[in-house]
Amino acid sequence: MKKVAFIFPGQGSQAIGMGRDFFENSDIAKEMVKNASERLNIDFEKLLFEENDNLGKTEFTQPAILLVSCIALAVFKEKIDIQPEFVMGHSLGEFSALVAAGAIDYLDAIELVNKRGTFMAEACSGAGAGMMALVGIDDEKVETICEQEREKGLKVWAANYNMDGQLVLAGLKADLESLVDTFKSAGAKRALVLDMSVASHCELLESAVENLKPYLIEFLNDEFLNVVSNVSANIYSTKDEAVDLLSSQLICPVKYKQSIKAFANEIDYFIEFGQGAVLKGLNKKITDKPTLNVSDMKTLNETLEVLND
């Protein structure tokens, strides 16, 4: 049997229509959408499949992405019995990974990330928060500049280590905008302030940490399969570790590329579950290890063909 790792995308992967192919072709998918709608009193059929403004709001985005990832996983597991060596996700995706690890029921996870999104939005409300994507500049240079600027009173932090030469910053939008030319002078090919009102994975979310903790304690199981932490790029498999790491994840950078590099040699394939193939694209730039994906019935069948070969 081939050795695999399950991986899950985070915020930014959302799109109107995501999950529709599963919904139209799978009774499990229909049931999961119905259950999620009842649990949160949100019409997920409308949220996922009809034009709306809510899908861009983090308290709706997060449960929507997690639901579609969990549906992709459930439809996959219906077709093949394969146990991952470990699971991991990018930011929000770590919560989808916890479902795959048996750490939390998918409906509890949907409620949990709805709360997480609400707490993040509240923490950043009126703060002028934002994020910036940098391309073509070394991590060390970025970290040095951020540190120097924080000493001057600016609020800017490294937030997502996506791949070599691609890093996302978080902080106050005005502070990030003021540094565009600084980063370009330091060698960045692009320095783009993103259209976001939440600053993920930085100290601006400090108030969300304590708000989230009780729900982690309530919903998480005591033990589960190996999960790779965004915070440490190491494996954890117990509730106590999860509560600490997932709370810290709100204010610590996502070490995605470090995690992939650390564990790629332990498996034959990564399998990405959920909308699109964002992580598959990143992985091509990080590792030679192939990434399969399950985002609709076509990619499901393609992935099953490779695994059954």
C-alpha cells in the first residue's frame, strides 16, 4: 500500500460553486451540507453555490472551506480504505486535518471555525488590519526588516511561509502599505497589499486566543492520528498539545513550507482535499514528492486510479 499524507487548504481557496460536483453526485455530500446547515443555522447550499457576499467574510469562509474539505475526504474514504501517515493543513486547513485525524467531529469543527472566524473578525474590527504578499525575497531579509520596523513602532509580522520566495505578512494595513517600496528596494519582485480586513497569524489576534481556547477544550478528543502543527512544524497527537498549538496558531506564523520539507520523505504522495489545488501548486515548488488532489468527482477518480495502480 502506498504511503500518503492528507493535506487541507486554508482561507483564500474559497470560490462560489465549490463542492457542487460532490453535492450533485454523492448522498454523503448532501447529508453533510444538510447537517452543517442545521448545526450553524446557515444555508450552506446558498453560501456555497449561489452568488453572495458572505463567502468572503471570515466567519462564513472558514466553515465553508472546512465543510467542502471534509466532504471531499468523506467521498474519498467511501471509495478506498487508506490510513495517512500524518495529516496537516494550511492555517484554517489544520482544523480540517484534525477531522481527518479523528481529533474532532466535522460538525463540531464547523462550529469551532465559525467561532474562530468571528473572534478573528472581532479582534481586527476597526483596527485597520491587513495582509501583504511578498514574492522573490529571502525570508531572513523580510524578518530583519519587520523586526527593525516593529522597533520603530510599526505593527508588521511574517504570517505565512508558503514556499521559498513567497511569504505573506500581517499587521496594520497602513504600516504594510508604507513598506512596499522598502521591500522592493530589498529585492522583492512583488509587494502586494491584499484585499483583507483580518490580519491572521500575528499579535493583533491576541484577544482571539483566550476566546477560542474553551471551545478547543470542549470539542477536541484526547488522542488522535499524527497532525503536523503549523506553529512548530512538528507532529502532535494529544488534546493538551492541540489546545496549546491551535491557540498559538492565531498569533504565530504558518510554517507550511517547513512542514512539507520536514516530512515529505516519509510518504509517497500528498493528497489535498477541498476546493481547488492551491497546496498542490505550492508543493510543486517545495518538494519533488507528488501531490494528488480531490476537489471534484474527476480528480477523485484520478487520485483513486493512482493509488490503486
